[in-house]
Amino acid sequence: MATVTAAQQRAQAKVEYDAFLAVCPSRKLLDRISDKWVALILAGLGSDAPHRPGADCAGEPRALRYSELLRLLAGVSQKMLTQTLRSLERDGLVSRTVVPTVPVTVSYELTDLGLSLYGMMRGLKAWAEVHMDDVLANRETYDTRGA
Amino acid sequence: MATVTAAQQRAQAKVEYDAFLAVCPSRKLLDRISDKWVALILAGLGSDAPHRPGADCAGEPRALRYSELLRLLAGVSQKMLTQTLRSLERDGLVSRTVVPTVPVTVSYELTDLGLSLYGMMRGLKAWAEVHMDDVLANRETYDTRGA
């Protein structure tokens, strides 16, 4: 077996990941991060969220407790939030801290890797908010065109 | 009724769209664009795709025929591709051109709105490809930690 350094392996792997291919692991990763709840959790922890009284400045990453996330992501079920947070923790995008208060306080914050993804996701959420009017107008045109 | 201009309505609507809210239409739009196939179709039409012989330069947006998209997006079903293209056309992100050859040639390309979303999506796909190794390493650590 030829000896290859970790850096060489890494460079080779990067060349080989191609999300267009169904068998590529990066397709599965794209699938996981292309998720509404992932986008909203990252946006919440990255602080792209409505101001609360006493909150840190907008734009500053922050730790949020489970209950705060549940409130922020209107409409998310506890099951979905727990599952999504666990997969984000497993992927190393979010870190989970348990403080042994009574009752126990569990909080979540972005890792460095999570912060880098947040930069991307933030753009997507902002795009959806800014271009909503254009999209609604396009839909109306499309739907009346066939009438 | 107070008279408001279209521009005023538009400015007001933008302030009000907040994807954290379950009832906000931008949440639905975020849900739709947070989709693996949407990301891959935009990447394909935006030409963030493997070189083919005789293809335009990489990075140049291009029109693709239905059959070319089907081949590029390995693993997509015809039903899923047709549905996704139709919703992208309805949202004004992709335009559809029919040329009356025999058989009929149907091709798709990005609109200006689609191009602006492509800029975002492209980053997401690239992120997944570049950080795949980190995520795989994190998963291994997470899975052995509990053992």
C-alpha cells in the first residue's frame, strides 16, 4: 500500500465529492442541510432573529436554551426540534451544554463549522424574505396565464 | 380606504416577512427553496456542473434540455424532476422554452431571479462538498463517544 499523508487524503477526497452524484456522501449532507428547520435553528443561534428585551445585539452568535428555540421556531414540534438538534450536534455544527441546575439547563450554540454554514444559510433566509413579493407576483402571472 | 402606492405596499410587506413565523409566506418559500433537487437544478443551470465535451465554460449560466437535467441529477425520478421544474417555473426562477422540432425540444434556463438564488445555493452545495470530511470526522467522534 502506498503511504499517503492525511493532507493528501483530504485533498483527494475534496476533489472526489460531487453532490450531483447520488452515491456521493456530500449529496446526503446537502440533503440534510437543505432543511427549513436547520436553516431556522442556525439563523436563531446565529442571532438573525427578532430582538427580545435584554437580548444580545443582533448579529452576535449566542447560546439558546431548548425552550427558547422551541418558542422562536413557531410551529416546530418537540420531536422535530430534538431530532434536528441531535443531528446538528452529531455533525459538529452545534454544541450542547448541560448545566446541572435544578431543573437541568440545556443550551445550544454554533461551533466554528456551524458558523461557517450559518453564513450561507443566513443568505438563503434573507433571500426568501426579500424576494417573497416577486415570487408571489410570478405565481399570480403563471396561474392566470393558463386561464 | 387609504391610498397607498405599490412601492409603499412593497416596503411594508418586506418589513413584515419573517421566516421564523409559521404563518409567514416567506416560511413556505424557505421550505420550498430548502430542497436538495432545487439546489441541484439551480447548480446545473447555473453551470456549476461537471464539464461535458463541447459544453460552455463552467460558471456560465446555460439552457439545459429536460433529458440533460435528468441525466445530470443522478437518482432523480421523472415525476420529481417534472414537479420541481414546474414549481420553479411558477415561482419565476426558471423559464421554459419549447422549440417545435420533431420531437419537440423543451429547455430550461435561469431567470434573473433564479440567478440571484443560484448565487446563494451555489455556496451551499460547495459548502457541503468542502466540509464533508469535517462532518464525517465529527460523526465518528460523536458515535464512539457514547460507546
